[in-house]
Amino acid sequence: MDSIDTRVSGIGLLEEPGRSVLQMWGEVDSALRPDASGALARALDRNLPVVIDTSKVEFIDSTGIAFLVQVCTIGRDEGLDVTLVDPPAVVSDVLAMLGVDELVGPQPKR
């Protein structure tokens, strides 16, 4: 996602110097699986710190939460710093309800 994306919902990767910004917006559910796979692959290929921006998410289901956990787990296993920045309540509440908030929260530096 190198230019402005006008879709109502989506997952994309903004490639910035020194980091990858994984952007999620709108209604994040199973319909976005192809977007999610592509964004994760690009982030891993870049081999840079990943910042996850969910500030524009209006709804997220268990599929979207599973994707967040996957990004954090795989990214960190690959040695990348992965940070979920100030998620809105619609995201943080579901993370807490499912008991996975600590999996996507800040991790200690190696």
C-alpha cells in the first residue's frame, strides 16, 4: 500500500524508511484474509521493525485478532520488533476478552 487506499476496509503495508507500518482500517474480518497474507509477507520480506496501526478499525472479529497474534508471533520469531500502537477500544477490548492482549503487547528488548 504505497498510495492512498480508498477502500472502506482493508489491511495494507506502508513502507517507510526504517520501518514497516501495518495499517488496518474499517471492518477487519475474514474477507480481508488475502490483504492480511500479502501485508504480512511484505513486512517479513522487508526485515524491518513493524508498527501495527489499528487506529481506524471500526470492528474486528476473531479472524482479525488471529491475524494480529500471527503478525506479532511470526515477526518476533524472525527477530523483528513488532509494536501495536495505541489500539482503539474496539480492538483492545476484544484482545482482552480473548485473553491474548499480552501476546500482542509490548515485548522486552532483546
